[in-house]
Amino acid sequence: MSAVYLMIPAALLLAGLGVIAFIIAAKKGQFDDLDTPAFRAVFDDDDSDPSNEQDAARDRSS
Amino acid sequence: MPPANSTDQPAANQTTCNHCGLPVPPGLIDPESELQFCCNGCQTVYNILHTSGLDNYYKVRDSVNPDAEPAASTGSSYEELDDPLFQSTWVTQENESTAEVELLLEGMHCAACVWLIERLPRVADGVIEARANIRRRTVCVRYNPDHIKLSAVAQSLDKLGYAAHPARGKEARELRIREDRKFLIRVALAGALAGNIMLLAIALYGGTFSGITDAWRTTFRYYSMVLGLIVLIFPGRIFFTGAIAALRTRTAHLDIPIALALFVAGVWGTVNTIQGIGEIYFDSVAVLVFLLLVGRWIQHRQQRAASDSVELMLTLTPSSATLIDESGNTKRVPIETLEAGMSVLVNPGESFPADGVITDGTTTIDNALLTGESVPIESGPSDQALAGATNLSSPVTVRVQAVGEHTRIGKLMNLVARASEQKSPVVRAADRIAGYFVVIVITLALGTFAYWAWTTNITTGIEHATALLIVTCPCALGLATPMAMSIALGRSARSGMLIKSATVLEQLARTSSPAGKMLLDKTGTLTQGATTVIDIQGNESLLPLAAAIEQSSNHPIARAIVNAADSSLPTATNITQHTAQGITGEVNNQHLTIGSISFVTKHTGAIIPDDLQPKVVRLIDRALTPIMVHASPSNSIAIIGVGDQLRDDAQSAASDLQQRGWELSVCSGDHPRIVETIANQLNIESHEGGVTPETKAQRIAESKEHRHSTSTPVVMVGDGINDAAALASADVGIAVHGGAEASLEAADVYLVHAGLSPIVKLIDLSRSTMSTIRLCMVVSIMYNTIAATLAVTGVIDALIAAILMPISSLTVVAICTRAGKNTQTSHQPPEPR
């Protein structure tokens, strides 16, 4: 049972890390825009890279 | 090559534009090509997309929102964006080769737009990254100022169909973003701590039933105390500050019982922890703080989104004017530097930056937003031009007479500000109920404490009083109401109604008749706000010929005639314009004279045949302007009736509103006869024309005085600057699509989509939301009454209270997600009042 004496602070430490990570993310603006990223998910990534011009050209001619 | 939007097939045999999906006028159909466009703008945009390999735009658009219309480009040069003054205020220089700017875009509304805008680096060289924000309709562009000028960035966006504007008010916005983040961190911290305290509580409750050593019990209780106190001190602090503020202003705010419960539970829990006996309450406290914060955060976010988008629309007002100095050179200057006596150049399509007198050039001026007059005015040298009016046809020079606050629009805006200040704050039902609630709960708690302290001992008294405070914690009022409101606000925003304040929903929800009084503006609200051809009498085949000649004119009536003639137009020669009267020219070997009846009859000597006379009278009766077309040598005559057409859904919306118990009235600055005709068409009995903006606001005030009871709201629906004062002084001001910025600022609701049917939808949504909120309140008050009785009599202790509390919260939260749903059916059953 004495392991609990160790585990509770360890668990709280983990929770604290999670909270700190969240705070850093919030301060960096990760949660400022909660709508646009949902739309980005529907885009096909096949031509998002400008170097893929050939692929894009093939898409166009097909 | 197949058409790029092959999934978006037109209905049957109609040819639609490959870019925007609208029908292509027969004259523009190119039988040789697979691709069809309704105008040059669409073709240009299509070509840009195609040559940049961005055909996927159509695919994305069709897969997410097949109804969305792409925006049209304006072709502006945006050179004012390169001004060092603009640059220093709006552009952030990240390092030597990167600058960042936030631009507000018109016409961004769906995923396809986001997709296209974020591909900006492929269209414009030198742009490093573009990040769109759909909710606020902005794009954050990072670019290399050595490679591309800001004006070129804006031009590229414009070419894609999104007119760009610098987003003003950067500092205020950054401040708000920081505030939002702080709020979110509070919610997260409360959540994390509440979760951990719950884990400890499980151990403790488990120990209560199956046995636990005192050492473990003490350890867990001390851990709970530390975490619980953190919850109270950091995220829970806002309830204490709220309660103190409420006490100072002597109002019974919901924060008072919440703060009291938190305080008593916190202090008593600490005492019990140190003493090692009794309940510790920290689990209840932490969960309570977390749930209440979640509710508040959701509502806060939703309201901020609505006010953000309205505020950003306000930045669309022209911020610069073209100044002409003594030597005749023109220069773009900020509007604030204008003074009386200066000369400014106003190009067609621009709005006048100040009140003044035209010194050079003749043009037509659209005053519709300013005064409600539907017919544009011909103006020439020494005529007045008002700030905010739109110059329609040709460039003019204006000598400035009044600027800023001294202009007519400036005075109107002062009126708006005054009206907004005088607007009495609405006492919301939730706040009213909360007031009683606070008093009852605190009295009960004191009574419980006194009774038990008297009959047994003080400890029992505190135990029972604390149990009562926790069990009656106003979750339905504190959590369900904001949640239901914000869910409804979100639903309405998705269907194109931006609501600035949640009280609107409550005001519009009245179901018994009369539901309220609604004053409707005419020009631009009930009608399209633009001149179109409505009827043709006589020889209809003259229309395309007339259109061929009118093509060279920018006059709104001319444009209406050109738009009405949809087939390919013959070439016209020898065109002569007679200012403010008419136009002559030759087409297909015919000499045509077009203009007012008096002009044409005088000019050609032709007379209107007897069979046409009554038809002309009927046109005038319908409030249309008759335009006569005479052709010689064939001597044929046509009379074209032009006017401002009713919106398609005006008829059905008006009858729907009347059916829902609303008393309608048309109130317009336009000619009384036109107003009467429109009102008759809509079966609205009460109407008034020739009303000045000031009188409109006065009519609202009168209606508010003479209303049946305090709960019937007075609603103003309008679009123009002339409606702004009335919108601000009405209980609920609704600005319709396409309105002036001033009306947006004054209104409580802004309709994103054209037409009046959203108003009906808004009312149904309000009704459904309020009935959901009432249900939540009934459930929670019932629950609280039962639980409070049990707590007062001492039947349940704090443990059971702690279990019952979240169950009641869950129940009401589950109910309130219904808010604003089923708006189609909600208007039939009358609700008990």
C-alpha cells in the first residue's frame, strides 16, 4: 500500500504536466480558431505541395 | 477536358456558369466550348484557378456546400495599402524577409474558400503562407515584402474573388484573444483538478463503506483539500469577484449563492480536514466550479463570435479619400485629414467621404441607404452630395463643406449613440428568477442552520446548511440557461443570423397574440433596393434595341434595361446622352429615343396611342417609373415600367409574421405612394412614407410608449443608415443583408443571407429556445425543492447532496441541447404562459 504514497504525487505530477502543456498550447494560440481546422480536414492533400505541379497537370487533363 | 464542376449539373436544359453555377444568359453561350461562363469575372477567376492547378476548388466546394456562390472580384488596385502609414499600423515585420498582415475578406463562407485562400502562395509569388479563419472571415498572410507588395497580395486575393480589407482594431483584438485564452486555461485547470479530486473522493467514499485506516483517510482528505483550495483560489475566484460586485451594486446576482456555497463549503471543508471529522465537500466544489465555468465559456465564445464578425464588417467603411491639391494632383489620404474647403475626387462605385458641393462633373447619386429614396438622383455642379451616399455613374469633384460629426450621417450616428445609451437594459427572466432564488436559498440556509444549531449543536447546523447550499446550487440557472442560449446562438449563426445579444431570443419568443410590433423599412428591406424592369407595355421587341443603346450609360435605369434584355445585343451607333432626360441612338437602321414620357414626346413629336394610355396610368399606379421608347421610321412605341422590386420572399414572410401574431407596419423614407403600393401588395394595413430618419426613431419611441404590455417588444427591421437610429432605439433591431455599416452597428441581429424569411426563422428559433429553457427551469426547480426539503429536514447529508447535484446538472444539460431544434414544428403548439 505504501506505493500509493508515491503514486499519488506521481499522478498529480502527470496531471500537472498535462495542464502545463495545455496552458502552453493555449498561449500559443492553438485554441484561438476552433472552426477552420475542421474544414481543413476535408481537403485532399494530393496537390497542396507546389512541387507536385505534374500531378496537378495530370489531374487536369484526365 | 470535362467541365471541372461536373458534379454540379444544372437543372435540365439550362446552361449554368462553370464558375458560379448561375444560369448563363443565352447571348453568352458559346456552342464551341465545353466551358460556359455567365460573365467575364467568372471566366477570369476560372482561368486563374485553372492555370494555377487549383481546379480542386470546385470539387471541395461541391462536396461541402453546393449552394455557395463564389464571390466576384472588384478589380481595385489597393494602392493605399502600400502607403507607409498603413504599413506601420497594420503590418508586423517578423524579420528582414517576412512580414505578417491580417486582412478581412469579403465573401469567404465555406470550406472551399478556405482551401482556395490558403493556396494563395501558388497564385502570388512572394507569399509564404496564408492562414484563413472562417469564423472571423480573416486571413493572416505572411509574405516577403522584398518580393511582393502588400497591394499585390490584396490584388491576388481580389482576383480570386475575395475583396480584401485591412482588419482594424488590432490591439483591442489581441487583448481579447489573451482574455479568451485565460478563460480557457481556467476551465482546463478546474477540469483537471476536479478530475483528480473525484479520484480521491472515490477512494474516500469507498473507504466509508468498506473500511479504511485513519492514516489513509487523512492523507486523501489533505490531498483533496490542497487541490480543492487551488480550484477555489484560481479558477473559482471569478465567482467571488462577481458576488462582491453584485453586493456593491445591491443586485441579487446568481454569483452570490454560488460564492456563498463555495465559501462555506471551502472553509468548513478545511476545518473538517484539519479536525479529521465530518465531510470535506471539496469534490462537490471542484465539479461545481468546473461545470459552471464550462457553461460560461461556451456562451462567452458564442457571443464573441457574433460580435467579432459584426465588428469586422464595420471595418469595411472607406478609410481614405482621393484629395485633389491646387496643382491638380490626386493623392489618397486618410479620411481624418479632410477639412472643409478641400476638393476630393469621387469615382463611380465609391461613397462620398464628406458632405459637400459638386464642382465638376455630373453623375447619379444613390441615396437609398441614407434617406430610403429608391430612385437615384441626377446631380451636377452646385448640387449637394452627402457623405455615405454612393456615386453611381461618373467621377465628380466635390468641394468639402462638412466632415466627420458635422455631416448629416455624423449627426445621424450621434442620434444612434444616444438611442443606444437610452435603451433600458432588459431584465432577463433568468435573472429575475435568480433574484428570488438567491433570497430563498439564503433564507432557507440560515433557517436550517439556526434550527439545527438550536435543537442539537452548531456542527450539525453547519452540516445541514452546507448540504442545502450544495444541493440547491443553481445549475439549471447557472449552466443550463447559458448553454441553451449559446446552442441556440450557434444554430442561428449557422443559418445566417448573427445575434449580438442573447436577450433577443427572449424578446422574440412571445407566443401569445399580439406577439409584438414590427416596423419594416421598405427600400432594401422589403424590396431589392435596386432598380429593375418590372413590366413592358406596347412593342416589346424594342427592348433589346433600347438595351443596345443603354449599354453605354451607367444610369441605374439604363442598367436595369440592359439586364432585362438577355439575348445578344445589336451594335448601336450615334449615341447621344441628354443629361437627366434620356438618350438617343441608332440600331438596326432605326432611330431610337429613350427617356421620360415628356422628353420623348417633346423630342420626337410622337404621342402615346389611346390603347396604351390606361396601361401607362396603371404602371404609375403601381409606383413604377414609366420609360418611353420610340423608334422611327417604324413609329413603334414601348413603355417600360421600372422600379424597385419586392423581395421574392417578402410576401410569404409578411404573412408568416402576421400569422405568428406580429403587428406589421411599413415605415419608409420613400415617396408615400410607392410605400402604399408596396404595403398593399403585402397586405400590411399600417404604412407611412416620406419619413425622415429622425421621425423613424420617434415612431419606435411612440410604439414603445403605446404598447399593450411591457412584454410585447417593438422590433425594427431595416438596412440603411436612415434606419440606424430606429434600429438602436427599438427593443430588437434587425439589420438585413446588404445593409449599411451604421445599421449593423446599431442592430442586435444581422441577417447574413438576403431576404426576410430568416426573420420568421429567428422567431421560431427564439420560441423553441425559450421553451427549452423553461423546461430546464421547471425540472431544476422541482429537483431543488425536493432536495432542499430533504436537506432542511436533515434526511440527506452532504454525501448524498454531492451525488444528487451532478445528476441534476446532467439532466438539465441534456435537456438544453434541444434548444433551437425543431424550429419547423415549434410554432404550432401555443405554450402555457
